[in-house]
Amino acid sequence: MATAVEQLAQLEKQGLTPAEKAKAQAAVIDELKKKTTTKELLDEIMQLSAFSIAIDQDFDKVHRAFGEVDNSGFKFPRKLQPEWKVLKDVRAIFVPAHVPLDSKSSLTVVLKQVDDYLAANYSGPMAGIRLAAVKANLKSFVGRNPLKEATIKEGEEHSSAFLELKRDLEHFKTTFDDFTKGPRAEIEAQIASVKGQINSIVIEIQKCDDTIRRLGLLLGVTIVGTAVAAGFSLLAFGILGPCIAIKVLIAGAIAVIAEKIALINTIKRKQDLQAQLRAKEAELRALEGKLESLKKIEALLQVQKTSISDIAYRIASFAHIWSVMVSDAKKIDTLLDNLSDSNDRATLQQRLDLMRTTYQPLKQGLALYATQVDRSGVAKP
């Protein structure tokens, strides 16, 4: 038995007769008229309102996130929030375009004009005048620009406008792949430098400790290291803190070796080094904190890529609605040019029946959609 792909290929090769196509389209119309189909269509349309609300919420969420990034105190190559606001404002302009069946210039209104024209069965000059008016309205719908409602332009403006915004969003998503690279490298270099300074201070402190230990042994007073048998240990006196212990040791040293200034200065030097060490350790903790903050920003930016992808996907849904409607309008316009042909006239009548059946529940659904969007607080231009 031939596969589905093979059967389809065979049908494509043979083609369908006009009668077969008419039969198929009639079956489609009958299916669309069923209440269950209408309900499913309404359910899908209602998802669009959820999409639109989600788009608005995601735009706002990304806007706030970019504000957090911009105001984080890092020297990033550019500000993201102002750039995102441009895209956010473009999207707000498109909000009315999300409901393409609710205005006087909507496709359902134009289709009613086509119906009226066919039913009137005009003849003579009046037929040409009425037909020209209907075709002009079809062309006006096809060329509607969501940014300038009164402007008539060629092309599928609504559909292409949504797709352009989708492309702009997808491109913008790629522009901050290495956004944190510069600040991260700078912080990591600072951390490496501070760690090197800390290491140098620790080594110098160790040298001071060795000098102090040897001096303590010489005086018979142990202050660093293990107590010795001779003499006594200052560490045995719990009330003596390290600073007092050093002070006492210096007093003892001065009593017997006052002329050894360099040796005494070494003992004092340790105290200075310990203060420097504490400062450098605090600096290191601050830098490591900045690095952690930067990592959070990197994660935040990564999440925004997902949000932007979601927005782009949802916007594509509206682009699809417009592209289908524009395609239908163009088809009707073409069929109106050949009304003298009985087959084309029958095809036009069937196409109108199909579109009425499809767009009536679509119009109902989009009316509910508009209500939901209005109540949601979605941004208006």
C-alpha cells in the first residue's frame, strides 16, 4: 500500500478537477458550520487574548530586567532598557491591529459589500462603478498599515509589520551574548591582583612572625609559636590580646637591645601588615560579591532571551491571521475580475460562503478577545 506521502504526490501530479475541488470545499464549509467546530475556533481565538496579555506582561518584565542590568553599576557597552523600550512602543502601536475584524474597514464589512454587489446583479455603467468601489475597498484592506490607518500601501502591511517586529526581537536577543564579558574580565583581573597582594602581605607577615619568634626565644618570652622550657609564655596570660602581647614584647626588646631599631621596627611592621591584610580581604570579598552579582545579571539576561523568544512566537500568531485574511481578500479581488465566467462566479460564491462561515465565529471571538485585553491593562499607544 502506498504511503500517505506517495498518495499525496500522486494526487499532486494528477491534479483535481474543478468539480472535485468544489466538493472538497463544500465539505470544509459543512464542517466549519458545525457547533463543535465553531466552539473549537472560539477557544483558539480566546488563546490569542491570553497571548496578547502575556506579550504585554513579558515586554514589561524584560523592560524591568534590563533596567536592573543598566543600573547595576557595571560598565556595560550600552544601555539595554532604552533600546527595549523602542521595541516595546512599537508593539503597543500594534495593539489595535490585533483585532482585525472590528472596524468599518474590516474584511467582514468588505465581504458584505461583495455579497450585496452580487445579490444586486447590477448591469451597465452602474455595475462597473459598484465593482470598482468594492475592489478599491479590498485593495485598501490588503494595504492597510497598522502604523498609519489612513495610508494605503502595497503589500501585506499588518502581517509584514508583525513579522518585522518578530525579526527585530530575534535579532535584539543576539546582541547581548557577550554583554558581561568586559566587566567580568575586569573584575576577575582585579580579584587576581588583590589575591596576589594578599599573598605578598601574608609572606611578609610570616617573615615578621619568624623574627618575632626568634626575638621571643632570645628574651625567654614566647609570643609566637610553641612555648619554650626556659622563660615564660605571654600566650599563657589569656587577658593579653595580640596587640598587648606585641607591645609588651617591644618593651622587653627595647630594655635590652634599644640600639636594634630595625628589629623593633619589624615587630611594629607586622601590626601594619595585619591591618593591610584585613583591608585587602575586605576588598576581595567586595570584588567576589560584584562577581556574584554579575553572574546573576548573566542569568537574568539569559532568561530574557527565553522571554523574547516567547514574545516573538506569539507575535507570529497575529502575523498568521493577517496573512490569511490578506490572501482571502486578494483571492476575492481576482475572482471579481472574471464574473462573466459562470465557473468563476460559482467559485466566488463558494469562497464567500467559506469566508462567512470562518469569519463569523472569528469576529465573535475577537470581540471577546478585545474585552479581555481591555480589562487586562495591556498597554495602549
